[in-house]
Amino acid sequence: MVNQLVSVVVCTAGGNIVASALSLRAQLASTREKTDAERERRQASARIGEVRNTQKMTALIEGLRENVRKLKPDGDDGFEGLMAAVLTDLTRRSFAIASSGSQRGRDGQSALDRGVVLFEAKRYDDTLPKEKILTKITEIAGDTESTPELFIVGATGPIWAQHISLMQSAARRFGMVVMALSWPETGLPDLAVFLAMAPDVSAEFIARHISVSQSELLLQLNAVQSAQVFGS
């Protein structure tokens, strides 16, 4: 570029400044085009990298759901037990699994406060029917031995938004709040975020009860934590 500028100055004395200036402008335009093309190439490469990273994270999160669904649906060593273990770690209060038989509308509850927090664990592959939860809320309302304030519903499948609204409206009549932690087909699943809030506990529990390594589970839980909307 310096040589071109010198050429312009030198050629001025000989009357060739116009030709030299046109040549310089052409080279400047060519350089600008190359710079723009390189910028577009880098931007395209960055977008491809983002897509590949998103696809990898999506696959890891889907792998987490598959592993959770391999658990038994109930019992201390099943999905109910996983919910209890994570809730115990997050709230620093003990959670107990309800015994088989009449569970009075819950799979488990906080143990030392007469069941202020209740939970229901539904290991479903398909959408959770609203009747499954509305019936539970009715049973809870009729239980005079506990004073629940929060009812947590954990499901490995989707829960329709309108069904969540119905559950919340029904629970409010009895002075209770419903928190739905589901696994929809799109977006970052609430249940996955819940498990990723206690990654060591979640990974240790799942690995202990199905054939999968803790390191693989921690990688999957880390994908949830690394998702752009995690914690927002």
C-alpha cells in the first residue's frame, strides 16, 4: 500500500496522477472485497460451530432423559427416590417416600414438618394426563394430617401448559402452590434443570441404579448447566 502511495506522488510530476489514482482505488476496492469475504467466512464458520455445539448439547440432554427413564418408576431406588434425594440436597431438609398403598395424594414429602412440601414423581414417556394430578390434589385437600404449602410434580414427559394452569388453580383453592417440573419436547426441560442443580447427587443416584457411569451422567448434566438459558 505504501508503494502505491509513492507511485501516486512520483507519477504526479509526469502527469500520470489520474491513472495511478485509478489503479490505487481498484486495489483498495479489491482489498476491501477480500476483507469482507474473509469476515463473512469467519462468521459462517462461527455459526456452523454454534449449530454443532447446540446439536451436541441437545444430544447430551436427550441422553440424560433416556437414563432417567431407565429408572424404576417408584420406590427408594426409582424415580421417586431420585426426586427425594435431589430435594433433600437442595432444601437441606429430609424427604421421605410414601409407603405403598394409600399415599394420600403424594409419592413423598418433607419429613420433619408434617409435610409442608409434597412431591409426585411421574416417570412417563408420553404427556402426563391432567387427571393424574387433579385427583392427587383432591386427595391432598382431604388429608387432615398434613399442612402442605408446596406440591412439586416431576415428570419425565411433557405437561401441557393449560393443564399446569388447571392444577395451579385447583391447588390455590386449598392454599397450596403447584410447581411443575416436566420434560417437554422443545426448550430446556425444567426437570433437567432441577437435576442439574444437584449434579453430584443426581449422577451418583442414577449411576447406582442403572448401568451407566457417573462421568457420562455428569457430562450430560453439565450440558444442561451450560445451556444459554440455564439460571436465567
